[in-house]
Amino acid sequence: MKTVEVSGLSYSYEDGTVALKDVSISVEDGEKVAVVGPNGAGKSTLLHLLAGFRMPFTGTVAVAGVRLDEGTGDQVRRNIGLLFQDPDDQIFMPTVEEDVAFGPVNLGMDDVQGRVERALRSVGIEHLAKRRPHRLSYGMKKRVAIAGVLAMDPRVLLLDEPTSGLDPRSRAELVTVLRGIKRTMVIATHDLDAAAEVVDRAVVLNTSVAWQGSMAELVSAKDVLEGAGLEPPQTAKLFRRMAGMGYDVQTVPVTMDQAAAEFAAVIEREAGRRRDGPKGTGGGR
Amino acid sequence: MLVAHVRGHRIRAEELDEYARGSWLVRLDARAKLVGVLVFVVATALLTETRLVLASLALSVAFAAMSQVPPRHLAKAYLGALPFILVASASVFLFAGAERGVDMWARTSSCVLALLVLASGTETFDLFSGLRRLHVPAIMTTLLMLTYKFVLVMADEMARMTVARRARGFGGGRSLLDRRGLRLLSYTAGMVFVRSSDRADRTYEALKARGFDKEMRPMRATRVGALDGVFIAWFATSSALLLVMQLGVAG
Amino acid sequence: MHIPDGLMDPTVALTGWIEFLVVAAVALYMVRGRTSEKDIPRIAVLAAGVFVAQMLNFPVGGGTTGHLVGGALMAIMVGPVVAIMGMTVILIIQALLFGDGGVTALGLNAVNMAIIAPLSGWGVYTLLKPILAKKGDARFGPGASLAVGVGAWASVFLAASACAAELAVSYAVSGGAYGIAATVSVPAMLGYHAVIGVGEAAITVGVITYLWNVSPGAFAREASTTAKPSGLRGVLHSRVAQATVAVLIAFALALPLYFMYSAQGEDGLETVMTENGVEEGSAVLTSPFSYGESYFAALFAGILGFLATALMALALLRVLRGRESTD
């Protein structure tokens, strides 16, 4: 059973505009998937729809085996952790730990204190437990919101533009946090650099699914990216340029780690080429 | 007889919660604090004998002093409530004599002070939570909590818009006849409302997404302890004594 | 207009609480049917908005400022019943957190600002709008704006009148121990709030016009009934009837006070006079009292009578012109 199973999903807004058209996506347990696309592509709408907040729709949606319809909204939401774009929308309580506890308390879970502590630890904000969220920085508030969602132990995390509005440092820290979380995830974003560091698979959405595949394939698929108005990650751009300049780039890297490794490999190959001459003939330049 | 309204809520709401941190009052159960202070306020409102009214005021001041709430904060808050008190006291003073005027001032001040100490010594959320546990309907207390949350956000927005307005050269009108002034004022107010409908819907989704179901429940349910008992007993006894003496005098 | 604790006579304050609780219970009951969970944050946001708007100072000339009450604004936006709840929430927050308005006096404050203001504001607006606004006018034209303005002014003026009545009755009933004498409270409250009301009208019109032009769907509007039931139910469904009822309730809330006053007034005053050893007929000291008594009574009755008649006339006009099915 797939954690998220969407089949032939179509949804239009009240005024008639089509938001999603014949979308079919599935997410396995433990997978991390990015839903990328330009603004207005329906990424956010898709996430909110999965959480049962956009009805009626045509097609089928199932989360952790539960079919989503008018009556099963609450049931489906028990398995989902939806992170909103603006953390202020999502923080209700006077202290951080109380806010993180909000979900577990409402769902009647056991060991609320333990859950809260673990959630705070997994996003690195245990020291903020007694602080007032109102006063925290935007980046910290996002982490509080994530902790609040993690504390509910959902089967799948739905993150709506998690890196938007963050300064570079906070963004980098958040990416590290998301990498470290071992949970099924669907991230809606247009920040491909961040997505590249976190997910294995990507879905390009532009009202309908334009393309699906691995992240590695996506960073090389120039026409797909262009068609969707997306910028490839910086690393991919760099290595593409280098390949164009004549260097021996064998794989376009996705993550920074891969980039460093490939860069080192290119250097090695380049040094080797200068030593050995082109295609194995002797002599150097 | 025009009275200038000083009520401007200059104390920003979030500061209230800051003061709560410093006081031993925070450790008490909100229900106990509410019951104790309310009993005191009701009793005080029934007093007309001057000596008793002054006694009540003395108790109120003592409460304030012992509460460890910064006096400056209480003074500022008291000033906010002053206009109506002054008008009432002054007119009573003029028409029914000095003693009655003093009674009026002392009685209203005693009540206001006690309530301000209660508010300053309690987390706002706990205050509303306490009301809920005292059987105020859930829809009311949930509305109170959510409204308070939104007030914090919107007050910031309003302040930012006012600054933006001032930066563009408009400070404030001179009188009601200043139509442009009033119009700008109401447009600022209008802008705050327009975005709030979406904010409300997003908040609803965020609440449901974390399992909200009619109640805003706190993490730990506080229990009434010995200290709470002492608190209530103190206010109950002193209030009862004052009332008995009042009834004795009135005959 | 926020009354602190200890200002009003306890029986007046108790009357206020009883009136408030009864109306609030009815309002809650009516609201339950019509609102869903989703509306709760919306009401909260609206209450927060009016709360913040109340912080705005507007100048009334001569260096003094006034504040928005917001009852009419809320009622015109989401209807009178929800407005009762929203205004009550605002008053509770102000009383508990800021000492702005007392807790024993909450009943009276609620009657004035959370019941009388929204009901009369909405009622007057609903009755006036079809008369003043051109039919089929898509824009929120000057006629509609005038209706909003008059409604807002009336809401403040009537709330202030109620407050003045409560103060005067408290004074009379308690023999001067509580309240403010009628000779002071009535002219002061009515005079000041007649001016403040203009500011309220201007801001309310400004906000409503702005919202109408920018995003008319922002808040729930009163749904127009598609089929008009006939007979008595038809009458009850008509907006005219609802509006008239709303305003009449506002007046009805003032009645117990008036009865209290006329029942007790003499005794209270006589007690004060005897206590102070004042002889009847001593010109300097007694004239304010006797002048005050008849002045207050006449003024109060006059205002009530005039407004009630005016509203009846308006309602009649509406009925004669034919019932409107939409706003």
C-alpha cells in the first residue's frame, strides 16, 4: 500500500479556474518527493487538497489506505502533517512547547511530554521550549511549526514552500533538518537547490503533471525545466557549463556532496588527460 | 463637557504576558485567581460606607504590592481606566459631597486595581482557559483565545501601516471636519479587515490540520493546590467581613 | 463608554447582567444553527479587527479625541446576532486584560455596546437603505453610505443614551451613592456622543465602502431568501420586520431602567435631601434636583417617543413601498 495514492485528480476553484487536471502521483513509504513548478501551478492547492481542505474534486485520493471524501477528512488528517507556508498561521499557543503539544493533545495521544521533547530535538530547538513563539525569528518559527507537525507522528509530511522567506543561513539549516528527518515527505517548492538536497524524486506540476522522475534525471532535463519555468540548481548549471567548456563531466550532480565528488573526479580526469594526452596518445601540451 | 479619552491601550498586549513571568501569581491556578478576585470585586462594588471602601482599597493596594508586578506597569494601566472614574467621582463630588466623591473614586479604583493585578499576574491563555474550566461556554473561550491571537498580529500590522502613512506625510487630522483625515483612517482600518478573511480561513485549516475539535486544550491541566486555597480563603474572608460590616451599617 | 466596577448601583448592574445573559443566550442559540466551526476564526478575526480599530484615535476638535465603538460596523458586516457575540468578546478582553470596563459592570457594558449598538445600528441601516439608495445601484452609492452613517451614529447615540439612563437611575436609586446625577450624565453623555457619533459614522462608512469596493465577499452577507413564505412567517422573514424588532429590543432593554427610576426616584432623592438636612424649597440646593428629575424624565421619554415614532414611520414607508427581497 502506497502512503499517498492520487489517481486522475482534477479540481477547479469556485470561480471556475482549473487548478489541477488529471493528476496522478504516488508516494511510497519512506520516500521523499518534491512537487515543483512555477507559481500558480497548483502545488499548494494539491497539498491542501490532500489534507482534505479542497472539495469537491474528481478522481481518487488515498492517504495511508484511507480514501479521501466529504466524511473522512478528519480521519485522513490524522495521518498527515501539513506545514503551512506562513508559520504565523500555524502557531496558536503562548509557549513553544505548548504549541508543539497542541497536535498530540488534540489527537489524544499518550506521552505528550515525550513526543514534544523528541520533536523539539529533531529540529534542534529544545532550548526554546519555554519561549514565546511570537518573539522568535521567522526561521525559528518555521522550526516550531515543523516540530508541531512532527509531534503528531504523521505517516506523511506535506510541506508547503518550507524554504520561502528564509535567510540563507536559516535555509541551509532547515535543509539539514529536513534531510535528517526519516519520514515520508512531499515538498511543494520552487526552490530546486533545496529540493535537490532533500528528495529522491520529483514531480513537475503545471496544473497537470508535466514530468515525473528522479532528481538526477530532472537536473539534466533542460527542456522540462524550461517548459516549467524552473531554474536548474546552481550545481547543475555549473557542471553543464563546465561540460560545455570541454571538461569531462560524467554525471550532472544533484546534491552538494555529489557535486564535490564529481568536481574532484573532473579534476582527476583533467589532470589525467593532460598527462596522457587526448584519447591516450602520448605527450602533453 | 468633553472629556479627553486617554484610553489608547498604550500597553501593548504582549507586554502583559511578559509581566506575568515575574510574579508568584503565575504559579496559582487561574480558576482560583479568577474566583478570588471576582469575589473581592463584587463585594467591593457593594460597599458604600467610606471606611469600608477605603479598607477595600487598602487591600487592593496590598495585593498589588505583594504581587511583584512592576508598579509602573500598573500605574500606566490604571491611567488608561481613569477618565470614566474621574468623571463619575467628580460629578458625585459636586452633587453629593466630598465623602461620596471619595467613596466613588476609591471603590472604582480598588476594583480596577485588583483586576489589573490579576491580568498582569496571569498568562492570557491561562486566564481564558480558567474561564473555560469555570464553565464558560467553549465557543466563547475559543473565540477569546483566537481573537487575542489575532489582535497581536493585527496590532503589529496596524502600527506598521500607521508608520507607513506617517512616512508619506500624513500624521493625523485636525478635527472631524478634516474629511481626508477620516477617510485615510477608515481606509487603514478597511485594509486590516480585507486581509483578515483569508487569514481566518488559513487559521481554520491550520487548526483542523492539528486535530482541533471545539476546544483549545492546554498541555498540562493545572490542579488546585494549597496555595490556591489560601488565595481564595484570603479574598473570601476579607470580602465577607467587609460585606457583613456594610450590612451592619446600612441596617 | 466603558463603565468600571463600583460606579453603578448594584441593582442596576444586576439588571444589566440579567438582560445581557438572556439576550446572549438567545443570540448563541440563533447562532448555533447558522454558523459552522469554520466561522469561529472568522468571527474572531472580525472581533480582533474592531478591537484594533477601537484603538484608533480620531480628533473631534479642540484637542480631544474619540474612539470607535464598532457595533454598527460589525452588525452591518455580519448581521446583528453575530455582532452581539463579537462585541461581547471584545468587551470581555478589554475588561479582563486592560481594566477597561468592569466585570460587575460587564452586563451593562454589553447591553450598551454589544447589544443596543449593533441592533440599533443594523436596524436603522436596514430600514433606511432601500429608501435612500437607488434601486439596482451596483456601487455603494451616497444613499447607501448615508444609511450606514445614520445607522452608525444612531448606534452610538442610543448606546450613550442607555448609558446615561443607567447612570442617572443608579444615582437616583441609591440616593447618590452610585451613578451620576441626571443633570450631568444626560447632557454630558448625549452631547459628547452626538459628536463622537459623527466620527463613528464617518469611519464606519469609510470601512464599509472600502470593503464593498475592494472585496465584497470578504465577510458573510445576510443571505437573501429565495422563496418568500407567505403569511405570518413571511412577515417574520422580511428584513423590515427583523430590523424593526432589532431596534425595538434595543429600546426594550432600557425600559426596566426607566421603571426602576420612576418607581424609586422620589424616595431616593428624598432620602438624599433629608440626609443633607435640606428643606424643600431652599432654592440653591434643591433646584438642581427637582429640575433634574423632570428634565431627565421628559428628555428620556421624549427621545424614546420620538425615535420610536420615527422608526415606526420608516417601517410603514418600507411596507407601503413594497417589500424588497434582496438588500
